[in-house]
Amino acid sequence: MMRQVEEPKERYDSKMRSIASGGETLGEGLLKWGREVMELEINESYGQTGTER
């Protein structure tokens, strides 16, 4: 949703330095947007969501 806002960093006066994301891969486009527009790193995390017996 933030990608649809013009100049989100200036509009919201964001002080974020990084964001953690879990689940689906975000894609290079969104990671690049985070670096260039929001001036932050989006850190993707992954791991097992269940175990087998």
C-alpha cells in the first residue's frame, strides 16, 4: 500500500531504519523500492512453519 503513496517518506516523516518480513518472498522490486524510496532495508526471514511426527 505504501508504494501507491507519492513521496511516502516525506508525507509520513518516517524514522524507520529497517523492516522485517516473514512469509512469501517479496521480490526484488519491493526490496529496491525500500532502499531507494524509504531509505531502509527490508529484511526477509524464513523458516519452518510446521513439523512432521
